[in-house]
Amino acid sequence: MDQKEESSSSSVFDSCPICLSSILEESYLDQCFHKFCYSCILQWTKIVGSKHCSRQSFVKCPLCKRKSSSIIYGYDGSSFQQHLIYQNSDNSVFFTKTHKYRLQCYYVEPGNSIGNINVLRYWKSNKYRQPNQWLYSWVSREIQALIQEKDVDIIVHHILGAIDSWRRNEPKASKLSPELKQQEFKSMVADVAKPFIRGRTDRFVNELEMFLASGLNIEAYDKVYVNHMGWKISEITTEDDEEPNERNPLIPFLCFSDEDLDENT
Ligand SMILES: [Zn+2]
Ligand SMILES: [Zn+2]
């Protein structure tokens, strides 16, 4: 029964469960043969590994939790390469509980509105012309959460630069309706962000818009979110002690148990 399930599950997903886009540099964990982008699963092992104080020579699959000791990649029909997992626990203490929470937020739809954030009013009232002092920190954190990298400055500068120049070039007397401005803004941000966050771009753009429209600082915004969604998003998908659901496993990091991701906030 196990084997049958496995062979069917590996063919079901053509997209990477971590970035939700088509797989780049196909790679597999050596025990369960779940498929990921090479860079995605590599990042993931770094993050998980960094949470342990001792060195680990295995990684738990984000989908099925089986322990693998290597990543297989570069399979060309006859040969392959293997990346052995030895974790040095230095880097990436940056990935806090909040990062984890935010990442999970990207896998669930928040519904129409969060708190009393009114996105359309933001556009109608021309509030978008005012710069937002928390935007840099907020975007940094979101990108860190999404790509599980600590150093995201270049990406963040790139996105904020595009937003700034859009704002500057936006003709004050332009006759575009607020709805059209909104569309223009969102597709501009999506174009800029897509190469980095791929399958999560649309959700990111919506989140960004919501954050801007809220006019709140990061802490207050997070509070509104937690009030709306609850702190434990994982409860509405899979519980830790449940059988991992092969057909619906698409929130990586859900398999982080609390010992994997310690409270270092
Ligand atoms: Zn990927
Ligand atoms: Zn697996």
C-alpha cells in the first residue's frame, strides 16, 4: 500500500511544493523521493538545520517527514549528483516564529477583508502618494519568509525602487480612476517581484497592498492578522499527529514541529 501511494503521489505534483512554481533543477530527497527545486529544498534544509544546536546529518521531508540524508539532483538518465546533509548551525537564526507564521499566511486565502482594512479607500483617498516608513522592514521580512533567505536587501531595494519611481512618475493630474491606478500599481509590483517569489507573487502583491492600505506599523498589522486568522494557521490544515495528506500537503513548514522551530522570538 505504501509503495502504491508513493508512486502515484510523486507523479501528481509537477510543481514544487515549496515555491509552488514549476520545478527548476529537479531534485529528490533520497528516502521518499519527493520532488523539489534544488535551490528550494536546499534552503529548506538550511533553515531546519539551523534550528538545532547540534549537527544533523538528515533532514525531514517537508511533505512526509521522512528523514533523508541527501538530496539527489542533476539526474540525466544515467548519473546523478548527491548533496549530503550536514548542518552547520550558524546562519539563519533570523527565521523566527513570525517568519514561519507569515510564510503560512501565504498558503491560505485570508478572505475578503482583514480587520477593517479598506483597500479601495486607500486608492480613492490618494493615500498611496504618501511614502510608508515601515515598508522597507515589512517587505524585507515578507521576502525573507517567502524565500527563506536572510540576505534579501537587493531584492527589497529592487521592489521598493520600483514602487518609488512609480509613485514619482504617477502624473498628479492623471485621469485614471482609482481602480485603474490600483491595477497598474499591482501589475507593476508583480512584474518586479515575480522573478524572486514566482508562484506566490499574486498573494504577495495583495498582502503588500493590504499592508499599505492598513496604514499600520508592522506590529499592529500582525496583530490584526492574528486576530483574523488565529495564531495557529496549521490547525486548519494538518495537525502534526495526523497522517500527512499526500493530496493536500501544500504548506511547507507545517511539518516543523515546535522542536524544529524553537521560540527564538
Ligand atoms: Zn521550488
Ligand atoms: Zn517526502
